[in-house]
Amino acid sequence: MKNKYTLIIALMAIAALWPAHSPAQNGFNIPFSQYGIGQSDQPYNMPGAFGMGGTVYARASRNTINPFNPASYAAIEPESFVLDIGINLQSCVLRNDANSLTDADGNLAYLAIAFPVTHWWKMSAGLLPYSTVNYESVQTHTFADLADVQTIYAGNGGVSQIYWGSAFNIGKQLALGFNINYLYGNITRAITYNFLGNDTNYALNSRSQKNTYVHNLLIDLGLQYSQPLNTKYTLRVGATCRLPRTMNVDDQSLCYTFHGMTTTEYLFDTIFPAPGQSDTYSSTLRQPWAIGLGIALERNDRWEIDLDGYYSPLSGIDYQEDPRYNLFGTSALRNAPNYHLALGAEWKGDPAASTYWGRIGITAGIYHNHAKLTLQTTSDPTPINENGCGLAFKLPMRKGRSLLTVGVGYSSIGTASLLRRDVLTFGIAIGSCERWFVKRKYN
């Protein structure tokens, strides 16, 4: 038992000391992350989830963890301790009608634990990326009285999520749960104007840069109900609700002009903050209410079909800079009413099969995410939609209690006439399910 408690302490230390944006940070360019607090890939950053097309609301398992419906923790067996960890490798292609760019990267997808407190109370905690900011673009404009001006838009960072949740068995068929989510991270954005001519007596290079510090709490509620239809079939429904909340974040900004050399920049004049003015101010994050509904039909632990729906009157978390400053102007990207639909199917394999191949499970799914963002360039906003699919293999280990999931997912957001981002994701997840809390009858 001593080694087991040491593992728990080590996992808690990792979560506490984890850099604010490490799990959310990607190495390739994500232009849509320019808006708000970045682009979120939840739940498609988890191999077990994207392998089912992102269906999560009615799913529950004894050897993997589903943080997207906290009621699912109730499926953890009373004597078990579950450690669930996943990694992703991604290949990304950005393209429009004229150009394309390919890049690749990998990161930690999530880290979670779950264990029983009593036979009716289960608990889970974990760390996963919430959103990512990473982009750089360059534009050059010509002005009549000045030389060409090169404008560089750049940003990096992200927001991570630490959650703690509990689930409660209400009888044999109903489970209720909640998650308390702590979002934290640092996002850095900058706009640089470089005058490309030789005469800088009347035109100085300038830069506006801003750091946004996120430290906020969100609460999720979850429910799952199972109803046997007969001796073979079980119907399971799930529902989640994210409670609405208006939060403050700290912004720290600096605007200045400079003389640029090949390797050195010399500060010339500070535009913001003015003398006696603070460089720090508060902006607003608004989380609207959001609901997710799922239904699953299961046959004798052999196969399962899941259908999910999600709706929120505002996609993601809406970020609004203090209007007294608004140093970065107004973006053409907007949050808008958002919904997604997902369909997944799973062949669970036969735990009693005579061969290992017969015990392997297979999942597949598709999804459509409508108006993840909108582009407001005319009076009629253009929705930026996302579509994707996934496939995964579940490989049992240690007599079927632990599970290795290997999956591949594909997603596409945007259009080539504007900007399209295609991502191919390879994921590996290990759900280690061990009996830790069994009292030995004999020494």
C-alpha cells in the first residue's frame, strides 16, 4: 500500500506543479486560436472519445475515465483504483485556395485518476488541456506617404483544466455527479508594425502586446440513468449541464515604438501605459449555460451505439476586453450559438474469448460541430463548422481489467475559400484498473 499512496502523491504533485499551458500548447500554427482564450479540442483530444466520434454523455466504463459527464465515475468498481493517461501525435495541414502548410506535433492529452470513497460514492481528479493559442501571420500593406508596412500577428500559450469531481450511485440505475473545474493559464498576444523603408524619421516601428492571466472556476453537473429493456438490451441516457458564470481575468498590456536593428530593438517611446497609469486591468470571461444529452443502446456487454447532442447559446467562453482600453481592436471572429451532433458505435469484444483477438474491442464514430466560430465580415455571419471522424482499438491487458486504447481521428474546420485546417490525430491511452482496496483474508 505504501507504493500506491506514493503514486497518488506523485500524481497530485504533477498536477500542482504543471506549467500553466504545457498540456494545451501545440507547436503548429492554429489561426483560429487568435480569438478569445484560444481553440478548444475537447473532447476530441482524448483517444477514447474521438474513437467514438466524441460521444461522451451516456458513456461509462470501469477502467477508463470520462470527465465530460461526472456521473460516469459511478461505474468505477468499489475495490478499484483507475489511472488513465493519454498522449496525442498530430499532423496538421493549413490551406486556402493559393497556399498550404504542413506541420506536426505531439503532447500529453490528459491525466486522470478515479477511486471509490464508499460503495456509493466515487471520486475523480485530473488534468487536461482546455484551449490552445498558437498562431503567427504576416501581412504587408502599402501607404501613399510611407514605405510598405509589415504587420505581424502572433500569439502563444493556452489554458489548462484541473478538475475534481464526485459521482453518487442513487440505487442501481441512477447516478448523479459534479465537477469543479479550475481553469488556469497565460496567453500572450502581440501585433507588430514594421516600416520596411530606410527613412524612419517620421515612421517608427511599434508593437502592442498583452498577457492575459486566467484563474477561474467552472462547475459541471451530470446524470446517467440505465434502464434494462429485457434480458439482452439496456438503454442508458446521460445529461450534463455547465452552469453559467461571468468571471474576471487580468490583462497586462504594453504599447511602444522602437528602432529595429537586425538583432536588437531599442525602445523609443511608451504609448501605453501613460505616466501614472497602470498597465494591468480587468477584462471579462462569460461562460453561458450549456447542455449535453446522450443516449446509448447496449446489448449484453457485446456492442453499444451512442448518439450525442450538445447546445449552447454561445460557443466556448466569450472574452471581452475592457472597452476603456481595447488595445487590439475588434476581431472579425465571433462566438455564436453552437451545437454539435455525434454518433458512435462500439464492439466490446468477448472477455471470455478463447483467443486474444476475440477480446479486442473496436470503436468508430463521426461528428458535426456547427458554428464553432463565426466570421463577421458582412451583415450575414459565416459559420465556421468542424467535421470529423475517429476509429480506435481497445486492447485488454492484465486479464481484461486494464485497457490500452490506440486510435486515429480526423477533423476539418473551415473552408479552403477562407482557411481550412485538417488535422490527423494518433492517440494512445492507458487505463490502468487495479484492485487496491481489497482486504486480505489470509496473510
